[in-house]
Amino acid sequence: MPLIPARLQRLPRWPRPVRIALAALLALYLLYLLAGNIFLNTPLFDMVTNRKPDKFQLHSGPALTVVPGHAVLWNVHVRVQANRTVFVFSGERASAYISLPALLRREIHIPRVDAAGVRAVIRQVDKAIPPPPRSDQGWTVRMDEIHSDSIRSGEFGKLLIAGKGQATVGFVKQLRGGPAELLDSTATFDEATISLDGTTVLDQAHLDARASFPRHYRDEAPGRRKLGILTAELKVDARSQALRIDTAGAHVKVGTIPSTARLQADLAMDHGGVLRPGSHLVWRLPVHAGDHATDRGLLALQLNVAEQIRLQARLPKDEDTGSEIDADLHIAGRTIPFDDLSDLLPRTSGDVRASWKFESLNWISELIVRKPWFRLDGGGLVKADLKLANGQLAPGSTAEVPQVVAIADVAGVRMRGDAHAKGRITEGATPQAELKVEIPQFRAAPMNAPDQVLFDGRAMSLDLTGDARLKELKEGVRARLRFNDARVPDLSRYNRFVGNDQLRLLGGTGLLSGDVELDTSGRIGTGKADLRGEGARMQLAGVAMRGDALLRARIKRADFEQKQFDLGGTTVRLQDVRIADSTDAGWWGELAVRSGHLGASAPLNADAVADIRLRDAGPLLDVFGERSAYPRWVLGLVDSGEVQASGQLRWRQGQLVVDDLEAENARLSLRGRLDIGKPGKRGDLYLRWGVLGAGIELDGENRQWHLAGAKEWYEKQPRLLPAR
């Protein structure tokens, strides 16, 4: 047998041109082997493929090419970023063939890629790469089939699918702002585990998926809107984990535990985000929730698609916790609005009947008020029977919390008590939501001194009303807070609000009633408060007095956050007052505020124009001096009968200023101005009885009498407040 094949033995007899051509082809092939493999295994490959590393990176280990246009790469890593989305693909090995003739028409055409040991990651990043404007000038990348029979995992944001997978994906993309198309692509997983944010949700899963979308430019369907042009099918048959929510510790622990329940789904969606009739899903999900994750039972979720979407949920009643769910909802049409899923709400109607014991009920107040001035503290059972019509809670819907702690923070005061809350939806031009919170017993204390009880009582009610449309409810809700005859154990505790060196509440008890309306933030309101003080003891401008008091505060407008109040219409009446050590306890006085403003934040400040009624002028004269110092004719007027008076008042940082004080009765005429502050008292007083007149100039403990020309002297004295 010859050592050289017969054909090669005849080679010298071939025509010379043929032998030259064969030699040239062999030389070219050897040159290709050398140059191609050097190119693939040196930094030259990275320099060519990674010219824009922020958008595209391809790195690999050893590589081999034997046939022109075909290459095999090991340890492949590809990273692509478009806007904020990053695609990362890695594989143990990949082989691909590139169509060299397609390069002549500015197209990178790779008919098939075969990969092994594939892992895929798709995630969002903070730093975006703005997409180029629409254009048809770039090269086209066409990959007909990217195939793998050994996919290890796929990660999509917080969702991870790991198992035995295989897929075939194809796409066409024109670079530099050109259109893109997803060719008919399929993926299958067996024995897969599906987890969300590190928590296993499904295992022993079999998944079949198919998807494609038509040629389009990015601005036609950016971001999530791309789902709206997708045609897709998904079949899932998996074992479901049980949901475990443990609220026993300082932080809620959410996890899963193995179970025998299952998820079965057969879903299909056509172009336009329209679910295909016949799509269905059944998910049986064991639920363990609450303190130490109490077993609440098996929650059954079912979705069916016909002419519309029907979603049902049922959890049988748990006798230990009272929890149960029975919901039947219908969503008009079959289109899924991926760009704004909240648009599903106006299309949703149905019934939801549920009872659930929550560890925290703060979410109820968060639905209603904008700022946390009102809340339901701690946990409790919620019973609800809701009717939805086109995404709105319909009349007849009710909700109830049989027992819970209610807290309301108003103007720096915290009111707290065990409560019963009940809500309902009523008829109206638009349906109205009402929440009534009844508090049989309550107590109120300063927010920064919870042990100092300002008042406590019974039968407080808080009513909240607003537009039942969920988007409008939080913006327009109004609240009304009411209570009657709450006990005030010690009036001296109110010195933190009104007390200073010139005005001190020394003691006494009282009864307080309130009726206040607030906006959704708990900031702006109107209302009234009545305080009946018994045995009240106080000291004003060095004058001690005691008696009974009745304050009727009328609040035309209140900013409780800034503690600013319009007090026009407020009245204060002192009854059975005893001045200092006097034995006369029958004196009384009344002040009615024509217009007034109170700033209750520290330091306290107030302005008012008021009308005053006094049994007699005795207390006014006592402020300016001891009665023994007055002329005899003045002392004869002290008990001359009821005095009608008016004046302008200002309070600033513990300083009380009174101006334009004018008092009259049948015999006496009095005019005065007074400044009572920390340095002491100063002021001017003019008294007249017929043709007799007297003026008193007060400066601390010094008093100067002006008997001749008293009226003219008084009119020359400077004002203490700007004239009104």
C-alpha cells in the first residue's frame, strides 16, 4: 500500500495554474488560522469589540476559529446597557457563525449561536445612558437563533429563576436609534426554583414561555410600554411555598416555608397587551401571618379571562383569629395598561368581604389623612364588606374595627383612648366616605409631658368625612372632634400655655367641652371650646383673686400646626370673684372679644378688641393703687353699679398692654391705658364724676396724682398701642 495517496501522487501532473491556486488557497487558509486565532486570543479582539464599553462589552477566555466566519469562545461574558437597563449574559462556551457576505450590506448577521452553561441578568441601574434619536443610518445586527440547552439561571430585577433551562431567542436591531424586533423566541425550565428578593416563592416548577414583538422604534414603545406590543404565552406548573409573615419581633419578618400547594397557570397575551380568552390561573397559597406567624389557612386565588377578567380570592374563616376573605372582582375588558397599572382600578367592580387581625392599623389613617395627626395605634381586627363599582367604593360598603387605641394630636395636645371605629359609604353627588370613631373614655396631655393630664372624660367622638373616590379621599377629608364635660383636675397645669410672671393660674378644677372641625392635615380648622372653672385661683398683675370662670372660645379659623387662632366672638366670664383677702365674693366681670388673634406657640402672643362688663370698677382701681390713696369722692363710686367698658389689648412675651380703655356707668366715667410686664406696671388713668376729675400716673410702685387739669393731662400722654 503506497504511503502517499494516489491523488497526491498525481498532483505534479496537474496543470501548473491549478497547483499554484491550491498552494495559494492553502497559504491563505494557514494565514487565516494564524491571524484569526491570534486576533481572538489577544487584546486586539477587545479593542475591536469594546470600542464603547459603557454600552457594550464582550470578554472571553480562550477562543478558536477553524472555519472562516465561525468561532468557538469559552468563558464568555457580555454586558449591554440601554438607557437604565443593563443586560448581562455569561456562558461556559459559545460557538457562532457570522455571514461574511452580509457585511457588504452593513449587516452583522449571525444565523445561529450555540451556548452552554448560560446565566442571564437583567437589572435597572441609576446612571442612564440616553438613547440616540431615531435614525435609519446605523448597522443592523441580526441574530436568528441564540440557542442553549443548558441555561442555569435567569435574573430579572429581584426575580430569580434557577433550574434546568433551554431557550431559543432571535432578534433584529438597527444600531444608532434604529428599529428593533424580537423574533419568535421560546424558553423552557424544568425542576426550577423561583425566588423574589432572595425568598423562594415556587419550586419544582415547569415553565414554558414564548414571546415576540414587531419591528418598532424605541420612542414608539419605551420602557414598560414595550410589554404592550408583546405577544406572549406562559405556562406554569409549580409547587407553591407557604407565605410566612412574622410580626412578633421588633421588625416584621417575611419569608416562606415548604408546602404541598400548587400554582397552575396558562396565560397568553396578544399584541396590544390584550389577554387571550381562555387564559387562567389558580394559585393555592398557605398563609401564616401575625404574631409568631399564626396559620391563617389556605388562600385560593383564581383568575379567568373571557370577555373580561375575573379575579377571585377565598380564605376560609379561621376561628382563632377571625380572619377570612371572600372576594369576587371583575375587570372590564382584557387589556393590561402596563404604562400605568392603576388604570385597572376604574375598570374594577365586585364585592370584597373580609375580616383580618392586623398587628398594626396605622395604614387606615394613612388612607384618610395627609399628616399623622390622627391614627389608630397598635393592632386589631378589621371587618369589611366592600362594594366596588368602576373602581370606586359604592354606597353600602362598610368597615369596622371593634376595638383599637385611637390617638389625635391637636395643637400640641395628645388625646388618647380605647375606641370603636366604623366606616361606611353613603349616597351623594359623589359617594361620601364616613368614619366614626367612638372613644368611651379618653385622656389628654401635652405631647411633651404625657404624665400631666390636662383633662379626661367620656364619650369623645371623631367623625371623618370625604369624597369616597380613593384618589380624592385623602385630599378633601374633613374631621370633627367632639366631647362634653371632660374633667380638668388642676387648672394650674395650663400655665404652660398662658402663664407668666404677670398671669399665673394657681389652682382650681373645671369641666371642658370641645367641638372642632379640621382639614385632612389636621392643621386648619374652626370650632369652639367651653371651659367652666370652679374655685379657680389666679394672680393678675399682682392682684390675687379667686372664683368661678366660664370661657367660651369661638375659633373662626385655627392653624393648629402654627398655633395661630382667630378668636372673634370669644367670651370670658368671671363669677363670684373674691379680690385678695376681701370678704366680698359677689363680684363678676365679662369680656367679649369683638376681634382677636392668638398665637399659642412660645412665646404666647395675642391681640384683641373687646367689650367688657363689670359689676363695678373696683378691680380696675385696685390695679392702679390701694383704695385708701384715692380721694373720698372716688371711693364713693367704687360700688356705683355695673360698668360698661371697651378696650384694646395686646399680649407679648408675658407683657400685657391695655389701651383705649373706656368705662362708663350712671355715675362714673373712666379712661385708661396700662402696661404690665416684668419690670412692673406703668400706665395712665383718668376718672370723672360730674365736674370732678382725677388722673393717676403709674410707674412701678410710684403713683402721681393729677387733680387739676386731669383730662388735659391724660390726653397728652402717649399711646401704648397703635390706634385702631
